Amino acid sequence: MATQARVAGTVKIDGVAAARDVIVIKDDPAGRQVVADGHSEADGTFDITYSDWAGSVVVLALDEYGDEFTTGTALNMGQVVHPATPNGYVYKVTAAGTTGTEEPTWPTTGSVQSGGVTFAPRPYYRPIASGPLQGDVATVQGPASLFLSGEPGVWLDPGDISTLFQDAEGTIPVRFDGDPVGLILDKSGNNNHVGQSGSRRPVYRVIGGRGQIQFGHSKFLQGLPVSVFSGDYTALWAGWVSDDNSVGVAVSTGKNVSRLAFYVDTRTSPRRLALVSVVPGDTYCDLPIDVGPAPHVFVSDRNGLITRGWLDHMEASPSSIQIAERPDNNVLYIGYQFAGGVYFDGFFSGLIATSVLNDSVREDMRTWLAERAGMQL
């Protein structure tokens, strides 16, 4: 869980609404710091959200001070400068050009010219502070809590039908059981969407009141390179295979090689959970249990040279470690492994990948995905 708060108001200068840069400072005597910044609109209003601070804040509105005047400088219309020796005014360019060879004498009314540039003076208003203020605080739960401050990752959620479209362009929404899925929007805010067109599109299904995506031979979704897989990460997906004689890769990254592949093979003994390609090599995580046609949550961690895998709460035993560098472009595939040409025959309930590595996050996301898959851990 994480906290998210918002503070809103209106900036006025001499009783008149004004557009200004606005910063929000947490009012913590142990360490005051900026938690967010934004700006007020032409009508003076601002509405700014910030994360991980539930206490009071101070809001500061800043006037534009501009750059210090320099000679021989090209300036555009609307730019602002201030004198080398402050006089309580700033000067806005009303006619563009290049400044002259000497700094002018700065008036407080009328206009002044330097070279080909004409300036108009206006008072400089020192920062206006308001506070302490208590923002409106809400607790953010689930995967959304991982991406409040633009952290890298991906979050695909077939249970949220508003993120599903029948076409790769995102113009035709998915509405009913049986509709093809040509696009899933990434809810992390990182635009790691995955899509497909034509006959390769998987199908939307509603099972137990929950949205799932059904994959089969030649059906898969493909995205762009996902930066989170270039470093340490936790990745989780939920779903299940179609039958007891299935082999497939539900989630993978890479093209010529796979940096991550959730590889499920119900034909082998012991059952194979995942292939995790990391630096320095490949780790196959094996489980001595049946991972047949029932919902599960699959988890993989990469932390430096340490790779771990879980099926639900059971940690897998790593084997078949090859010492080899395996860099690639980390293209994201759902329902397919490009490197091995292995499709997934089963149902996909969701994917979360994050650079946040800890037991609490792993447990919270595991529980969240389990609910999406219609299971209890």
C-alpha cells in the first residue's frame, strides 16, 4: 500500500488570478523537501497530486525571474530577464532580437531597448507561500501503488475491460466474451502496451465473472522493449494451461534470446515452472508438483546474479545453470517465446513487473493476481 494526496487552490497576485509555477513542500521538521511541482492555469487554479507523504505541506507559488541579462544574446518574444543588480523588477521581451554591447539602465515604467531587443518592465513578486495545509490523502493499493512516481515496469490487467481493444490501433473496445483482443493498454503509465492484428489475436473470455484472455497456437501479443527487464526486477503473472498435456511460454522478453520466459510444461517430471535468462546465464526453475489446468500465480525475481522462482507460495529449485551473457532488446511477448517459437495454450489473467524488490511487494502482488485469476492462496 502507498499513500497519494492532492492539494488544490488558486494563485492570486494583488487579488488577480495568475499563472505561476507551484511547488509542494512536505512540512516535516526532520527533513523538508519538495514532493511535487506543477503550475496554476490562467485562472489561477492548480490541482497537484503527490505520493508517500500524508502530513501537512507548504505550497509555494513562484514568479518567473528569468535569466540574468547578458550582452550579445538573441532573445525571443515573451522571454524574461532580470538586471545584474536586482531592482525589484523583471523585463519581458516585447520585440525580439539580439541584445546590445552594454547593459541598459533599467526603468520601472515604459520600455527600454538594448540592441534590437525591446523590454517592458513589470514588478517581480517574491514567492508566495501558503501553509501548513493538509492535503486530501488516499491509500493506494494493488499494482497502482508501484507506479505512483513514474517507476519503470508494466501492468497488464485483462480484468479491466476498459484497457482492452479489438484492434491494435485501440479504436474498437472489447465488449463481450468471444471478442478478439488486439491491444492491452499498460496501466503502469509506462506505455508498455501489447498488441496484435488479424488472425493472431487471442480471445477475451469471462470466467467466473472475471475477464481473462485465451491463447492458443499462433495467438500472441507483442509490445516494445521494456526497460525494467534490463536490470533487477520482480515479475508475476497469473493464469493456467488448457490441459494436462501442454507446453508453452505465457510471458517472455527478448527476440534472439529470452531474458525472461515463464515456461510452463505439464508433460515433464518434475514439472517445469520457468526459464529465467539472466546475467550470467539461464536458470530453469523446476517444481515436483503438477501445474495442470488450474489457476496459479507464477513469480520470478532477478537480483544481481541471484534468480528465484515461485509457483504460488512454493519456491522452485533452480537447475541447468549456464554461465553466459544473454543481452537482448527485451521486447515483451504474451503467449509466445520468439526465441524458441513456443506458443502458450491457456488463459492469461494478468502481468506485473516492477523494479521494486522486497518480500512485501511480492506477497501483495501475488495476492492481487490470485484474485484476478479466481483463486485463493
